[in-house]
Amino acid sequence: MVDTKMLNKISSAPGFIAALDQSGGSTPGALRLYGVADTDYQSEEEMFRLMHAMRVRIMKAPAFTGEKVIGAILFERTMDGDVDGQPVPSYLWDNRGVVPFLKVDKGLNAEENGVQTLKDMPELDALLIRGREKGIFGTKMRSVIAHADKAGIAAVVKQQFEIARQIIGQGLMPIIEPEVLIKSPTKQEAEAILRDEIAAQLDKLPAGETVMLKLTIPTVPDFYAPLIAHKSVVRLVALSGGYTTADACEKLSHNRGMIASFSRGLTEQLRVSMSDAEFNESLGKTIDQIYAASVNKV
């Protein structure tokens, strides 16, 4: 069973979910944006150490509290790390009031039928048990949809829900994330197929089993309203998908019931060279901006 206090916060509190889950493939780009060049580290271990330092700086910022940031998605190495000697998941929940999630996917298969499905995760159960023991509330896994191919999208959604059932079985809350690329030439058509496929899978869930959804902000505002209203959906969150923070927030503000779960959109203004005061001020403004787009709808 998921933690009741965490569930209540995630299902109903105003705010958004921070995505602090860049993994090995996306970490160099995130560090470059932060002002850390590839030549500033000599090994993968050093790269992850620098990334963890950035995330700790974010988590310790005065504005990063459950008042506006209701959850945070962590990379596995971040979950295993600490903040001033305290394990990250317990630091987030006990000190900041932020519900911890864990990114569990291990990357994507090559594109087929216009989509990229998840690579096999033979050690998923062991990871879920370890996460639960560390205080993790839920999980996230990302697939990619590049084209409006019905067979491809159906395969992505079917796989996501099969793994979600496994996650639910371990007492955790799954975030299902089939990302439609914002530059897809058939984005709107793909969204229509995706909505129908998700709805069909939601209808198949046994009574009492619930999921969260993380989707690209739709081309047509409120397009995912039927999913938000579904009895098996705890909450629907939006990914920034490569939009700037300003563009992502503007688009999100037109979608009622949809809150943010931004990665780049949260950190794009932060730089390693900033003083703590500058860093905290910049992050605070971005948190306010994303919070407003999540809560105050146009």
C-alpha cells in the first residue's frame, strides 16, 4: 500500500512535481546548461558527483518546499545519495514536505512503428523493493512517440500499463509517461490515438488500482480532460518536452487539472557560477512561475 499522507498530498495539494531525474545519457547536456563543460570532469563518476551537487543545491533552496513543489522525481543515484548526511528521499519528505518518486526505466529500444518502447527491466522488482525501503512513494518510466502510428502507440501504452501493474504490486504509485515529441509532424494525430489507448487501458485496471500520467502538453487545450476525470487516474502531470520555461508555462496554463512535472523547464536559468543568493532567487522565481501555470488556469 502507498503511503496515505503522501497520496493525499500528490492527489490534491496545489503545486507541481520537479523532475530531477536526468540519467547518464542526458546528464552531460544538463550540466552544460548549468555551465559545467564536458572538460570540467574526467570520468562518469565525477560527472554524477557534479550533477548530484547541483540537485542538492536545488533541494536545499528556500523555495524548494512542499508548499509549491509537491513531489520530486529522482534518478537512482540521487535516491542513493544524501543531503548533509541524510538520505535524499527522507530529506525531501521529512525536511521539505516533498514526495519522492524514482525514475525506474533503463532507456529505450530503437524506434519501430514510430515509437520507442522501454528496454527490458529484469531487475525492476529488486529496485522497487529498495526504493520502497528508502521511502520512495512512486515511480516514473518514459517511452517516446515520434509519429501517429496506431500500432506503435498501442504497443507503448500496453507495455507501460503492464509494468505499472508490477509497480502497483510492490506498493508504489506508477507515473506512466508516453512522451509525444513536440516536434513530431503528426503530434496532434498522435495525441488522439494516445488518449484513446490510455483510456482503454485505464478501463481494464482492477477496482482500486490507480496510476498517474505524465504527458506532453497537448496541441488542443484540455484535450486530456477525459483522462483527468477517470476514476483510476490520481493526477495528470505535464512534461516540458524541450519547450522553454515560458512557453511550457503558457501552454500549461490553458489545460485545467494538469500540473507541471518539468526538468529542463525548472533548471534552465540556473548556473553553477551563481552565488547562493542569486541561485536561490532565480530558482524561486521559476518555481513561482511553474506553480502559477499549474494552479491558475486561463
